Amino acid sequence: MLIRPTTEADIPYVHALMYELAVYEKEPEAVLTTPEEYLRDFLAGRFESMVAEIDGKVVGMTLFFEAYSSWKGRMLYLDDFVVSESYRRFGVGQKLFDAFMAEGHRRGCRMVKWQVLDWNEPALQFYEKNHAIVEKGWWNVKVFFPGHLGDTTVVSP
Amino acid sequence: MLIRPTTEADIPYVHALMYELAVYEKEPEAVLTTPEEYLRDFLAGRFESMVAEIDGKVVGMTLFFEAYSSWKGRMLYLDDFVVSESYRRFGVGQKLFDAFMAEGHRRGCRMVKWQVLDWNEPALQFYEKNHAIVEKGWWNVKVFFPGHLGDTTVVSP
């Protein structure tokens, strides 16, 4: 098993893994990004990524970017973290997670952050095993822009 | 009242406003950033900011950065949004919020996102008035790095 930075050629697989997780999270219809958009935004440096490869096949990925916490300072934000269903329970996720953590540490970030669905027990167990802190008192707030997508609520800025 | 991009000279006031909100949010001890660190990170482009000015005084601010949603694509993330206590109820917050939204729209982002404490009723009312969507099913997960701060839980990557 190899953990390595994502390349342009991996992007369709990274997008497919993201979609596989969105199905597991019961919100595939919430996905608006396309593989073409991922490629454009990846090449523009709008996100970074690592993949796990087994026998030449991309079986897992992390998708992250450098963010900022007004309280903590520099951080890495992990927006997606997926191991394909049939490759779970072999330590692929742990290796991907470790590589992500090492990257945040290497850059001098004070923390790494991500989110988890409150019912996703296997993920919560994994994060607790990795000594992560789970915060339950913050809600997400979002506004979508009209013309950019067909989501439920849009407003004019 | 003037809403304008933050300059280097505003940074101490931006930091003080962030701290004022952290006190209101009952977590001043969670703040590890300093005004010096803000200045360094602002000049390095690690965050962006706008301020509200009244009679030459900085009375409010937004602190944000460009982020990425694996489901929605380009977005702006609003990490802090403060109007000083004695300047509330005069529409300063609405003008700062509108300027932030306009910035996200101008860049072609699909959405803007931020977080709110579940007990912060005035903030929730403001966001609902502005047609934002509040999501309650996601928890934050964080890991802090050793050596970078004196927080409660640290792990070695």
C-alpha cells in the first residue's frame, strides 16, 4: 500500500470516492461538483489531496486545504476522507489519516479540523481512537448563491 | 459608517474584536493567537478581513478565507464576525454581512459557510433573517499539535 500526493490523473478517482462517501452519508443529491470542476480547482490550488494506492488502484483519499482559525491560527481542514468500502478494515484509513496529520504538523499548523455526522459511529470510534476532540455545540450555517446551483435555498447577496 | 478591506494598521483592532466575541462565547481561554501572529498571517495571505469604521474607529469586522467544499466546490468560510457591543443594533452587522456575501458572489463561489453556537439566539435570528440554512447534524472534530499550544488534548502525529 502506497500513500502519495494526488496527481492530475487521480482526480476522477478522488471524485468517485467522494461520491461513494456522499452515498453512505445519505446525501448524494447534495453533490454538485463534477470531475471536471475538481480537475480545474485542483490545478488552481484550491484544494490538496493524498491518495492510497493498492496494486495500482486508488482505494482511498483525503481532500484538504490550509485554513485559518481566528482562535488557534494556522490549521489544515480535512473536507473529505474516504476509503472505498471493499478496502476497509486493512489499515488504509489509518495510514491516510497519519499522512494528513504529519502534513499539518510539518507546516507548523496548530491544529487540524474536520466534521463528522452525529450518527456515523464507525467514524467517531476511529477519531476517538486517534485522540481527537469532538465538539457538539456548534451548528453549520450556509448560504448558497443563486445561479450557481439548484439547491433548496438561495438568496441574493 | 464605512465598510472597507482591513489594512495592516487595523490588525490590533481586529484581534481585539475577535477576543471580545470569544469572551461573549465564554471561551476566552481558548484563544491562542496574538496580535503579532495575526499581523504575520494577514500579511502572508492566510486570512482576509473587512472592517466597519465609524468616526475613524474600527467597531466591527469579518475574518474569512477561501475554502473548498468537496460537495459544493469553491466557497468562502467566515471564521469570525463581530460588532462591538456598544455599536450593535445600528445595522453595522448587516452591512458587514452584506459585504462578505457580495465578496463570495463576486468570486464565483457556490456558497458561504460559517458556524454558530447552538445557544446564541441573537446570532441565529440574524442568520435566519438572512435566509441562511442552519445544519445541526455535524460535529466538529479537532486534533491539536504538541509544542504548538497548551490545550487540553494533544497527540503525536
